[in-house]
Amino acid sequence: MFPGLARVGPRMEPDRNPPLEQGENDVFASDDPALPPDSPPLSVPFRPTLLERQLDKLRAFYNAAPTEPTANGRYYRKLLATYYRNLIPPGASVLEIGCGAGDLLALLPNQDLTGIDLSGNQIRAARAKLPQAKFHVMAGENMELNRTFDFIILSETLNFAADVQKILEKAHCVSHSRTRLILNFHSLLWWPFISLGTVLGLRAAHPPCNWLSSTDMRNLLSLAGWDVIKQQGRLLMTFPLLGLEKFVNRFIAPLVSPFALTVFQVARPLPRPHGPKTVSVVIPARNEAGNIENAVRRVPALGSKTEIIFIEGNSTDHTWAEIERVKREYPDLQIKTMRQTGKGKGNAVREAFDAASGDLLMILDADLTVPPEELGKFYNVVISGRADFANGVRLVYPMEDKAMKFFNLCANKFFGIAFSWALNQPLKDTLCGTKVLFREDYARIAANRAHFGDFDPFGDFDLIFGANHLHLKIGDIPIRYRERTYGETNIQRWRHGLLLFRMLLLAIMKIKLI
């Protein structure tokens, strides 16, 4: 039940000569009769900083430590690798700070792997184990690499680091705007058991530990310019026991996450505002003839250019004719018209997104129950960088009397709570049709769609699950939900409710219980 020793990651610098005693080969002004007694010294003896002394201690410890983990430590790393493989796409570039002998990197399928560690002895072992990867002897506190990475791993490195904040600050030097920092560290609740395991020889010896709580790490990440996206505790059993450990770690540990051994956190660099972007507003429309012109009149001008895309979906009224008429009536506006080739809103949104030219993609339901005037809020949140993915929320402000039936309201609140738990990100309203994301991020979601499959007739969960899988920061945007003024809802309460339960189960099995 006790994990193996995690290697701290930091860089070996050239060995320094020990400071000389005062008077030995040092010339001071007071020793020269030609100089006044209060003159400054001609030379100053070398004094290593507190950080340098701590790094020297860690370097000496890990240079003398075995390069092979204990049997229990090896099994523990296999368990950690299960989660890292789920968090990191196989095509991403990966840097591990504090890689030790490369045991964790060796368990990842990625081809572009780099590791750094302050111990030359550990790095020699890592190079022998993974000749295709790149390894450097350097401390994380003094990291200098001339490239950036998609993912940066800090696997228990910070439990032993000389300066946690400095490592996190240095990580920006190897990051781009979409880099994700993934770290795991031991929960404070387990330190007595971890220490006992060391005493009993079940765990390798280690230097004195930094006592870091989840709150400490969130604070240090914030101080160093990182924004935590999600957090979850993992693992209750770290030794094999006839398969019981698999059941406990997959199905029990996520339910008692605060008591788990290892805390995982995923963070992004604190965002910088984007410049003005072009926008495509996608409006799926089925039997919405009476709302088409109002939609065009009320959609605000957004960014440097706004494109409106109507995609009509097998209507039985004159929606398509109305879309064509409105396009002719407003020649000065950028309006595209399409008829979907498949069925369902999800298919309509995907086909329209494929035809969109804007940097930002927006969805606006043609029933206009979400007022088009609210789209400016979504644009500002995403452009400012406060969120990568903006999701509308209907459950904050008072609604108009007939905007949502009581049982629908109860179901939406329940699913908001349930999906927030499953995704490890707050998500108050999963079925509000208005969502905004960058076209580049949508392309990444589409490329990874096979992870969840083509399961979603609504289109909402395809985007939400995909955004969460890519570790995009999801921002909830409260809006004022209005009554329909034309037509009837296309939602079938009970049939679609059963579909929502199926999607919730998919989220739990594919995201929560892994």
C-alpha cells in the first residue's frame, strides 16, 4: 500500500569548489598596508545560496540512490501511468521534470519524450532505458530548454523540490498557450502511513519531504502564474491483491476522492487576452420560420467580422424558404445557408462548424429562448482568456413563466450536479444550447471524437466531453432564459431524459471511473 520513491527532478549544475576558509588564498583590504582599513575587499569568498545548498544535498542523495525502484514502487508507477495515459493524448509532446531513471516516461505511448533530473546517475539510467527519448541533467529550478511542450509532468517531484514556486515559474519557459501542467503529489492524510512504509522497507528512502496540501498547491500554482482546471484524488491500494486493487482503485477511490493517496491537478498557464477575432454564429433551425428574421436582426456585430450560418434540419414548415428570403433581404450581412444531410441537432452543428470560417464558433438555438444580445458576454469571456470554452447557464436568473416546465427544471439541476461531479469541472447547465469555443479547439475535439464515439444527438455533450478531455477551461455564462414566441419545442422530455442518463453513465465510465 506504500508507493515507491518518486525522483525529484531538477538539474545538475557544474560542481562547485567548497568555500575556502577566510584567509586561505583570499586577499582582503585590511591585509594590504597600502589600502585604508575601511576599503572594500578585493575578493569575496564564494558562498552558495540556500537554494544551491539544498540542490547539492538532493543531488548527492539521488546520485547515491539506486536507479531501480522497489517492486512496490514499480507497481505504483504502473498505476500512475494508467492515469497519465488517459490525461495525455499519445501524439502530444511530453516533458517530465524530475524524471529520475525514466520509469514513468517508459510507460507512456508518446514518441516525443523529454526528461530532466538533477542527478547524473539517474539520467544515465534513463538514457539506457529509453534511448529514443531526450534526457538532460538539470534542476527544475534552473531549467533551460530551447523548446516548448504540450504537457509537463511533475510526478511527486514537488514533494521533494528545493523551491516549488521556482520550478512552477520556470515551467513557463517550456510552455505555449495550450500547454497543460499535470502534477500528482501525496495527500497529507497518508504521510504517517508513507513514513511507516519507509521504516518497514516497503518504500525506498527519500530526503525530507515538503508537506503540501491541495490548497498549498493551488496557492503555489496561482503565485507562479498557473490556473488549476481540475483536481481529483486517486488510488487507495498500491499493491496487487488478486485483482481487488483494480476494483478498489477504479470504483471506490473516485467516490472517496478526499481520502485517496495521490492528488492529481491539471493546470493551464494564466491566460493573456486575445486580439479581435472573427466569429461564426451557427443557428440550427427546424420548424422555426417565425424566428429567422428576428435572429438576423438581433445577433450583434462581434469581433472583427461576424458570419451567420443557418442550417435547416428537415422542417415541415417553410423554414428553408424563410432562410433564403432573409438572406436576400440582408445582402450587407455575411449569411450562409445550408441544409443538413443527416438528422439531429448534433449533426447539424457539426456540418455547420465544418463550413464555418470564423476563429470563434458560436451556437445559437433558433428558438431565441437565449437572447442573441447575450452573445457578447460569451465573446468577451473567451477573448479575455478567462475560459477556453463558454457554456450558457439558464438556471441562475429568474425565468419567464413558461420558459421551462417544472420537471425539466428539476432534471436540468440534477444533471448539472451529476455532470460536474463526473467531469471534475463545475458545469451548472449541460443542455443550454449556446456554447462558444475556438475553431482550433473544435478541430482538436473532432480529431479525438473516437475516444467517446458518435453518441450525442444533441451536440452539447460531444463538445462538453471533448473540451473536458482536452483540459479546456469551461466557463459558465449565466443568461436570462425567455419563453418561445413561435413554434413548439423539439425536446421530447422522457425519451431525451433516458438519453441523458446514458450520457451520464458514459461520462462516469470514461472520465470518472478510470
